[in-house]
Amino acid sequence: MLKKALFAIGTACMSLQVMAANTLVEMKTSMGNIEIELFNDKAPISAKNFESYVKDNFYNGTIFHRVIPGFMIQGGGMDANMVEKKTKAPIQNESYNGLKNLRGTLAMARTNMPNSATSQFFINTVDNRLPS
């Protein structure tokens, strides 16, 4: 059952394109391509971090290892054998930048520690708003 939920980020994984102020990334997966826009202006640390993993081909061969229907899909840290890849140092949290976790947006995944994001990210499958 879990295998059905997993899909791979392809070997020819991602390509970068810089347009205006934001970087565009095309992620090739076994379920189709995903276009990602990095908001260099509002989340410069996160955008630079994600872009560095793309340039290093880090995401090639990784999977979406956590899929929660009605919430999000998470990837960027595990290979097809569910082995966690070695990452770079964690980055500073940029969550107070005005960007929201709306359907289709990508955010860096982290632990309960605010400044713990490394390579893992999640894509919101619905609008995920913070409780009031």
C-alpha cells in the first residue's frame, strides 16, 4: 500500500530557469512534471537552499516518502529504499514572509525546531492555514 503512495523524482530530475526575480524549477517525477517557482524575494534563504540541492543533483533518485491525503506530499530526503540522504547544514526559518501554505505551494519541511530545514520539502495538496 505504501509503495502505491511513493513516486520517484526522476533521474533527469530538475532544471533551473531564472525569470525576473524568481527561479523556476521543473521537477520530473514518475507521475508527471511539477513546475516550481521559488520566491527569491520573499524567501531568499530557502530559495537559495533549494536551488543548491537542485544544482547538486541531490534530488535525483529521491522519492515522495510521506503522502497525507487532504494535506500534503513530502519528499527530498529519502531514496527509493527509504534511506535518508546526507544533507547540508540546516537553514534559518523564513516562515514570517507573507507567503501562505496554499494548494500547490512548496515549503521546506522541518522538525519542531524552527531553524531545522535542510533538503526535505512538502507540496500542499489543499489550502493549509494556521489556526486563528
